[in-house]
Amino acid sequence: MADEVKDGPSVNVPDASAGIAAPMRPPVPIRRPIVPAAVPQQIETQVRHGADFDSGSFDPAQLDDSALAAEITMLAEGYNVAPTMPLLSLLVSASTALGSQVQVRIGAVWHEPPILWGMIVAPPGSRKSAMVALPKSLLGAVAAAEQEEWRLRHEIAARERRQLELEWAVHDAERRKAIRDHLDDPAPPARRPDAVVVPIRPGIVVEDSSIEEMTERAAGSPRGILALSDEASAMLARGRSTRALMLQATSAGSLRVGRISRESRQLGVFAISVLSATQPDRVGAFLGGEDDGLAGRFLWVWVGEALPPRIAMSQLALDGMLDMMARLREMGRVNSMTAIPVSADGIQLLQQAMQRWHGEANRHGGLVRSWFEKAPGHAGRLALVLEAMLAARSSGELPDGISASRIGVAIALIDRVFAPAMMTVAGHVGQGRRERMSQALVDHLVSNELDAFRLRDLRREHAGRFGDARLLQEAIRELEADGTLVRADRQPGARGRRPGDYVVDRSLLGTAQRG
């Protein structure tokens, strides 16, 4: 049964002493499927180097949840996006609906709240803004119901306060008369007007990225809020104090926020989920030069290229998702922090995965190390959200425990989707602009299996990716120097502008990609 914990959650990662599963593959672009012992056999886990990662390879059927898979497929087709984008949006929305008072207990003393930070990195035209805005539609009915509940409680409190103010005004008048007539002071009212607690307006979804507004909404929604921003640097590239407060919001701890323009707030629970997006060239703008743990807190989704534009002609059926969010919100209405334990088989799976992730952290270092060290916590939070989504569709009550199958799905998502994307982000941040252009060109030639291409057509058809003519020419000259590309349109005696035909030596292309 779910445990009720009166005191706050404590975090203590258990000793990773179980057997080591098959290690994740080294960062080279050779496709090599790996099925670790920590993942159920029906979920094939394949981790590839970030530069070779394609978010379109994710199959929603691997979630082992037919209803969730159908919803993700519908959203992906309706919005014309890679399925990992609606997957992340749905997971973050569900975690916000459940709220931070329901937590997962891993082992004896390790607790994790269902607070998820999601980041979509994709080129222009990838429908990033639509995916960031999706939670507003999914949580809109829940937010409206809580606003109406707040309005009724606010009216009751306001009437009670006005009544007490009137009683005290009468008492003051009677007291002045008693003093004038040399009589005993009348008995005061039992309560003062300021003893009436007027509820703060709740707000589940917040788009104002200022810490003042998020603090105000968090005070009215103690189970947590969701901060949305379709450009990550607008939210996370602020001053150090704001960034430090945001970094504390993933643990659902208590916090006192002193403010100049408004009264200070003492928050018993400060919990903020985040869903945002950015373009590849802007990732480094908000991560900064030093690792402060920000990158490790995100579940990353990397989309290499936008899908060809297409207009959807059928309506999206969101009724099932709206009903699930409402049930999740009701399931999260608990009087105190409730911990749901992971099953013994699930702990064994997670223990084995922790061994692999710890090895990856030591192997890579930097941002990748920080992320892999936080991966076990991500897995626990994901498993809790996935289990709660299943329960919301069936019984509508909190599950008694987190099953091994949900732990396995969470591990597979990290191995197949979020970890490769994080490795891509880390590699991208560490590269210069020219190196990124060269890598993008090589990836394009490899993924499309091109033996030849015309530069003029390449720039016209992929202007968003290869729009910088100077950087593209430098990348081509570099590949010409090592023989990977050979100019094919330099005919003797030819006149006019050459279109830029190139022949690709595919035998050297793999070397160029690894380099």
C-alpha cells in the first residue's frame, strides 16, 4: 500500500552493488542495438551516439500502454511532428496534474516527486511552440475547475472578513462610548479580521517566466505548477538568483522568497515543472559556461530536421487525455505527502541500470556526467507518472506500488530517447559553429544515403539548416581537403555560374562522421 510520510522527503541513493548489465555503447556513430538486462525483453533498448540520433526512431508501441501509444501517435500525426515531442509534452502535463504530494519511494529512504523538466531542441519550423502550448489545452479544464473552487472560497472568506470588520467597527464605537460614560469596556469580538485567511489565486500553468509571478502562483497551488516558455533562454538565462531558485524547484522542498514589490512568501512546497524549447544554436545561451546542474535536470528531446510541411484535415480527439488529467488531479488530492513504493523486481531493474549509467557518467564527464548521475531519479519519476497514468484510466485511484514493467519502460525511454538527446546537446555545446555545420552536413549525407548532391539545391531545400553560406562553404572545403567530397561540375571551357555539383565518397564518409 502507498505509505504516508509526515516529514519531508529525504534523498539517499542506494548502494549500486548489483551485477553490471551490458554497458551502453561508446560514442561512435556505428549503429549497435543493446538490450540491457535492466529492461524487459519486449522493450528493445538501442543507444546511439548523439550525432547519429534520430528522434523519429522512437516507436510509441514500446511504451507497453496501448492507450498512451495511440494518443502520442494521434498527436504526432495531427501536429506533423516527431513522436518524442508529444511524448514529452504528455509526460510533463501528467506529472503536473498528479502534483508533488504523491511521490515515488525507491528502497527505504529515497523519495522522488513527480516533477519533470522537459526541453525540446529542434530547428525552426518543427512546431516547437505548438508542443510547448499543448499542456495549456490538456490542463485547461482542471485549471478552470480549481479557479471556480478558489472563487467560491474567496467569496466566503471575503464575506467573513467584512463581517468581522463591521463587528470591530461596532465594538470600537461602543468602547468610545463606554470611555465617555465611564463604563466598563465591552467584550471584543472573538476574532480579528486579519485572522481570516483569504485563499491565493491558483494557477497550474504559468507563462510569465518572472520568479515573482511563479512564486505567486506556487503559493496558490502548493501541489506544483507548470512553467511554459517557447524559448528557453527567456526563462533560464536570467540572473543568478532567479536561476538558483529555479534549480531548487525540482525537489519540492520548502522555501521562503523575499520580494521587494510584493510581500514575502513562505512556501511549504516549492514545486515547478518546466516545458520549454529552443533551437540548436541557442542551447549554449542558457546553459552557460559552467555546469550548475541545469542541464542534468532536463529530459531532452533532440529533433534533427523538421518534417515536410503537411496540413492536418482531421480533428484531434482530446477527450480521453482531458479525462485522464482530471483523474490524475483528483488522485493527487492527499492530505500529506504519500509515497508509492517500487516493487522488488523494479528495484532490481533500476539497480542494474544505475550501474550502467554510472559507468557512462565516468566515461564521458562534463554535462553528460551530470545528466547520467541524475538518470536514476529521472527513471523513478517517469515510472511514477507512467504508473499513475495507467491507474487514472482504470481504477482512478492511486496505485499501491510501481511495477517492474513501468520501471522497465522508464529505463528504456532514458536509454533510447533522453540519453542520446543529452549526448547530442553536450556535443553540440562543445563544438564551434563551423564544426557544427560540418557535422550537420555529414549527418545529412549519411541519413539520406547520398552519393552526390547539388549545393544550390541543398541550400534551397534546407535553408534553415544550411542557410549560412560562409560556414557551409568552409565545411565543404574541409571535406574536399580529406577527399570525402569531389567537385564534379568543373568542366573545361564551361561558362556561367556553376551549380555546385559534388560527388560523395561514401567509403570516407564514416571516417568524417567519427572525426
